[in-house]
Amino acid sequence: MPFLTVYTNAEIKDGKKLAEKVSELAADILGKPISYVVVNIMQNSNMAFGGSSANKGALIELVSIGLSNKDKLVEALTNLLEAELDIEDINNINISLNNTPASQIGCGGRTFG
């Protein structure tokens, strides 16, 4: 059950389309059914990267049961968001990965473990 939230101060041209692209990418790389993937794209102009709100960037938080292919996922998410959000400095794309036990994730009224 991957939950992925993207916070950005960059302009989002089509948030729904971006959420679908991120969903497909995460499901594919993590080997999870897309039916369990949840993506939330949040635009917030009150973010600063490198001490300046003029610097465009993104903060991504991913919670999942099992995190395989972490390096591949980080690289692919960085590349996708750099292109989709016109982020000039990839060092302003920060990703937090949280491998959570199945017993701590719930869906459909029950936990996964």
C-alpha cells in the first residue's frame, strides 16, 4: 500500500495527470498493484529550498510496506518531477522513504498484517 505525497512550490499544470503518472511509476518500480497506490499532489507557495522561496523544488514522502528498488525509484521520481514541474536544481527534490510494517497500514477496514 504505497502512499506518496508530493509537496511543491512549483506551478502544477495538470495535477490529476501528474498524480496518475506518479502512481504508475511507483506501482511499476515497487511491484505493487496500482489499485493500492495513493498519490496526493499538493502545491504550496510557502516552501523554501536552499533558504529561498524563489527556488522551485519538491518534497516527497513515501510510506510503503516493503521498499524494493529504492535507488531506482528515487532516480525515476526525481527525473519525472524535474521534467513535469520545471525544477531547475535536482538537489531541490527531496524524498523521504518510510518502510512501514504491514501491521501499521490499514485499508478497507483492516490492517495488512
